[in-house]
Amino acid sequence: MFAQPRDTQPTHYRSFLQSRLVLFEQRPPTTDHANPPRLPWSPSVTMAIKHNQTIPKNHFHKDWARRVRVHFDQVRYQPSYTHSSHNPSGISEITQPIYNPRTNTRNIHPIYPRERKFPGRKHRRREARLAKAAAVAPRPVDKLRPVVRCPTVKYNRRVRAGRGFTLQELKEAGIPRKLARTIGIAVDHRRVNASTESLTVNVARLKEYQTRLILFPRRAGQHKKLDSSPDEVKAAQDSFTKSVDSLFPISNISRAEAVSEISKSDLPAGVEGGAYRKLRDARSEARLIGVREKRAKAKADEAAAAKK
């Protein structure tokens, strides 16, 4: 005879599960489909997504056929003719071996210059620039920009062209804010001068621009107060500048000039009594000015009443 398999589950555990099941079945049926009932002893089935794994079943298909770009106006690479000691023939190599570390071989790849990659687009951009310059001539294609410092401690030693001049800089240079935009000056009403040096540099830049500015009359033969003389207008029509940046470049100082050693004699004289004491006294004066005025007024009123 074959032996019966032994029930490995303890009797007390089976009775525990049966009692739990009976208690669960005695609950009234729920109609909340969003939150169905869970067994009291069942563990949580929600799992958080961890690590940078691939998203399962990511059906992010795109209509790639509509986004295909085809450049039919490619220009074939022509060998350039250069004369040097390394290349006595004068013809530069079109191909050169490039080492491939994966295959431990040298493959021959054609070398195409960057400017020959998409010549059609480059040609369109150049034609658009020339058309714009011809449309606004003899006016320059760009505007006068201020000299500003680059943000953050890492780059604030460099200067670059900013968005526009501040209203304070225009006021110091004597240029109305509404007139500035009409004569090729960029204006930024949000920027604020954080130092006297930036204000001085940009005011000098505006004044130099005014000395070299030639204003054409709005109507021929009707010269107004701010317009240039007829001789200057005629000379400007013969030879004019296409870009303001070429006349007013923004250049950075060299590293040797930017950093210099200073001595103790170059430092400003210290504040008498200490800077901290001076600041605390000024703060106290500002806080107690009302109390002291009230006290002085009361004392004056008492003196006037005593005289009577």
C-alpha cells in the first residue's frame, strides 16, 4: 500500500485562514470599483519604479517618413590647391587613414569640410543677409549695444555685448529714451547699473556714437534740428558702414592686464573708529530719528511754556 501524503500545513494556521476568510465574506458587497476590497492578510501589490530602466511597452512611434530631410543640392568636395613644404604637389589629400580602436585597423574615410556639409542652407542664409543689408542700406544691419559683464563669479571678468542701454545711461548721455530706439540704439529698461564703471563706459560709448552718427531727413529737402547737413548726408550715401559692431568693437583685456599685484599704499584709507562702528551708528541714527525729533519738540514746547 502507498502511504498518504502528510499535510505539512499546521492545523492552527488553517483555522486562522478560515476565520479570516469567514470574516471577509461577512462584509457587505462594495460598489466602489476604483478601490476594490483587499484581503486582510494580502500584502501590498504596488511597486515603485526604481533606477533608470527602460519604460515597458513604450509605443512612442513617430511618423518618421514625414520628417525625412533630403538635400539634393549637395556640392561635391573639390580638392584645394595649397603650396607648402609638407605638400610640394599643392593638392591636399581627400582621404586619410583614421585609426579604429575596435577593429585595430585603419579605415579610409573621406574628409569633408564643415562648410560644405549643407551648402544649400548656407547659400540661403547668405542671400538673406545680403537682401536685408540692401533693404536697410545705408542704415547698419545691427544696433549699438552696451558693454556688460558676464554673469556668475566664473565669467564676470569678461565683457560682452548686452541687450540694451539703461535709462540712466541714456539720461547721462543726453539722449531721450524714445529717440534712442529710432536712431539705432538698443534700450533695455530692466537692466540696472550696478557700478559706476559700467555707467561711465557706456555713457562714453553713447557719446562717441553720437559724434559719428549721420541722420538722414525723413523727407528730402526738409532738414530738421537733429538731421545732419546735406554734405554729410551725401558723403554717407557714397560710403557707409554695414555693421555697428565693426566701428564699436567690444574687446576684453588680456589676462596679464586683468590681474595685477597691489601694495598696501594702493588701498584706501580706513574709516576712523572702524567700519563696523560707523555702520552701527548710522543704523542707530536712522532708527531713532523720529524719537529724537519728538523729544526735541517736547523740550522746546516746555521751554516756551516756562517763558510764559
